Amino acid sequence: MTAVSAFLAGIKRTTGLTPSIKSDKISESRELKRWVDNYLGMGEWVMDQSVAVLGSSGWFERRR
């Protein structure tokens, strides 16, 4: 589950696309919207931590 969230975070960062959490797309439930928002936020955190760890290792290098 965390991998899916991190995958969605990567898509957001590279393309700007993110799942829509508008009420007519998912649900009227505020609790469900908050859960989805937290889930996507967890993916952002996992992505940040992964980039930090991989960037500080000798196995990866930045190319831009």
C-alpha cells in the first residue's frame, strides 16, 4: 500500500497529475477525503525519505 502511495507521489512530482478528491468523484464523506489526503501525504513523505537516502548513498548519482 505504501508503494502505491509513493508511486502516486512520483507521478505528481514528474507530471503534476494527482488523484481528484472532489466530492463528486469519491464521496461526500469528509473522513474519507481526509484519509485519502493523509494516504497521499504518506506517499510524499516516503518519496522524500527515499530520495534523501538514495542521494546520500554512493550507489546513485544525480543527472539533470
